[in-house]
Amino acid sequence: MSILKAKKISYTYPQMSSVHHAAINDISFSLDRGETIGIIGHTGSGKSTLLQTLNGLIKPDSGTIFLHEKDLWENQKEIYQKRFKVGLVFQYPEYQLFEETAYKDIAYGPKNMGFSDEEIHSRISEYAKLLGISKENLNKSPFELSGGEKRRVALAGILTMEPDILVLDEPTAGLDPIGRTMLFKAVTEYQKKTNAGVIIVSHSMEDLSKMCDKLLVLSGGKVKKFGTVKEVFLDSEELNKLGLDVPMITRVMLELKSKGLDVPIDIFTADECAEVLLKLIKRGGSND
């Protein structure tokens, strides 16, 4: 059963805006509980606009967004409460941080949901630990923190509300490998605990190949492809036409295949690649 469904949604920015065009056009897809969908596309393809429609920051001009099979905009007075169900972490976390300490910033969401101080403290302790946020940093102004630390505080502020759907816009941009690993581990652990649906926008095909079940490909505000990771990445010709790439591992496998080596092309991670190459070396690179 889908927990979030977009049905033929479109949105055009107002004419007085510097951007006057259909940012998204006739987009349809669905997200199941426990599923992770990655969204890829160039700048201007409609990714950010789409994300903002999913939790009611932008109301589509046409089409419907269903949250738990109910029209998100059925009752506009309830839209604020519905946003607690769809947690959106922006690409630039400083846009979401405003309290005098990181602790108060993380507490803002659950406080507005009506949780007790005891419950809020318990949730902050749990998710700060999951994200590697120290007690020292919890007591600092969020603006004293590094970019990576701000990213984790912003994510903790969403996780403490325990939304049914977690939406991440370029979550690892600018993070070092340790920060990337920690963030994705936290998302995975949260998903295991809550069975939440996750939507990730990223330019990193490697990250998406590891994290996602399906991929939604956008271009010019329209859906060009929606399918499993394997289905999308194996259509490298179509992605190239759109100016997009496939994971580096896939490119390596395609190159080896073109040279006559008997290797699978439907692998996307370094571990899988290493296993294939070891087998190839053991048999001397032959096709037998």
C-alpha cells in the first residue's frame, strides 16, 4: 500500500516570479512504506519543486498528492500538521536552523507536536547519538557548527518528529566520506526502526545505487523514467541523452563487456565489482 502518491501533479511559478515556466508537469509516482526512491535530474529539472509539493510547502496547480490515501490538500487548515508526517531536510541546513542552541533547534518540531519535555529529551538523546552529535555541540549555537554538523542537526530535528516519510535534498553534498557514511547509516537505522518511506535527491549515482529501491528520472519538469535501480541504470543510453551518468562501477563493467569479457553489467557497488574482478583474475580473464 502506498503511503505517498503523486497523481499527475503540475506546478508553474507565478508570472511575477523570475522563473515563469512549468517547473513540474504531469508527474506521477508512488512510495510504499519502507521503500527508498531516488530522484535524479539536472539543475532546473524540477527536483526541488517536486520535493516542496510533497509536504505542502507548494500546492500543485493541478493533480493530487495523496498522503496515506487522503488528499494532502483536502483540508488546508490541517496542512501544518500533515507536514509532521513528511519530514523535509533541505540541501542547505542553515536555512532550517534558527534557535540559540542546537538542542533547542532539534526540540522545536516535537515541541510543536505537543510532546512532553521528557519525551522530547528522550528523542533528542536517541537521535543525537545515532547521528554522532556530541553533548557539547548540542549546547552550542547551530551557527558555530561546521557544515557537516549543521546537516546532522537539521536531520536530527526531523527525525525526532519521527515522520512517516523522510525527504532528503542532496543530503551528503559537501560531506567527507566519514560524514556521508554516518548520515546514510542514520537514515538506514531510522528506516529499520520506523519502516518509513524515504525519498532522496542526489547527484551521486553511487550513493543512490546503494540506498535506493527505485529511481525517478526528471528532465524539463517531466518524468522520463521510473523504475528499479537496475532498470534505470542499465538504460545508460537514455541517461546519456539526458546528460546524466551511471555509477562508475557500471561504466567499468560496460567497458569490460565491450572488450569481450564475460562480466555482468547489472552491478553498481564497489564490493560487487571487486567480487567479479577477483573471479575474473582467478580464471585468467577468460570467458570460459
